[in-house]
Amino acid sequence: MTWELKDDRPIYLQLMDHVKRQIIAGIYRAGDKLPSVRDLAVDAAVNPNTMQKALGELEREGFLYSQRTSGRFITEDESMIREAKEALAMEQIHEFIEKMEAIGYRRDEIVELLQKVTEEAGQ
């Protein structure tokens, strides 16, 4: 997953979202060691202090935990990860429905389109 940072909101929030999505997607699994702050900052092309702030916030939220001399690790609470995944999915679905309604689709038409696309994808 590439780091796509925009000017529309604080960088540290975007970094948090990116790492959280990597956890949710299973790129980082429960209990995995996270790369160092410096390595992540280089990869994302951001200041290490900004990355440190993002990771600190993720730690406060419970997605990460620190071990003094070993670094940061992904939470081992798999139910937390599942809940975050479902919350993100629901957010995406709501946004999709709002956009479809904004261009004139009714809910039943949206469902029909989704069924059609799902059937086509299965072929």
C-alpha cells in the first residue's frame, strides 16, 4: 500500500489511517512487530516526529503497544481489529450510498446494481 498523503487534513492523521488500514487488511497481523519509526518515516517520506506522533496516537487507541527495548507491536486483540474493519466497511458503504443517492439512485436501484456487479464479478 503506497502512502498517498494529501493537504486536506493533518499528515499524522493520514499516517494513522494508513497504518490502521494495513492492520485491518492483514498486512500487519496481530502481534507482528512494526518497522521502526525511522523506517516508516522514510517509506512515507515524512518527518520522523510526525510518524512518532501518529504511532503514539495508535498506541493510545490500542492498535499498537510498545515493549521497551523491542519496539512497537500490533495489538493481539483480534476482536478489536475485526470491529475496526467492520466500522471502516460500514463507513465506506454509507459514503457509497450517499454518493449514489446524490446522482439520483433510489436504494432499491442501488441494491440491483450491486447484485448485477456481484454476479458479473463471479463469472
